[in-house]
Amino acid sequence: MSEFSGTLYIPNNELGIEEGYYLVNEVVELLREYCDRPEVVRFVADMLEV
């Protein structure tokens, strides 16, 4: 079973999310900021999948 390393890499995308590494709390902020855009929430969820 994989363990989450504490950072998430968001690749270049067309959704308005800056490419880079995000800490867990920053991912939470992203989800809250984009909660009204399901395509962004889905993208972040896909990036979290292991």
C-alpha cells in the first residue's frame, strides 16, 4: 500500500491551477477555492489517486 508523501505534484494544466508541488493544507485550500468548479475538484482528486 502506498503512503502519501505529504506533497502533491500538479502538472501543467488548463484549469487555472499553478503547476508545482502542494502540501496537504494547500491541496485543501485549492479544493475550497474551486469547490464550485467540479472539473477542477475532479482533476485534483485524480492527482491524489494512488
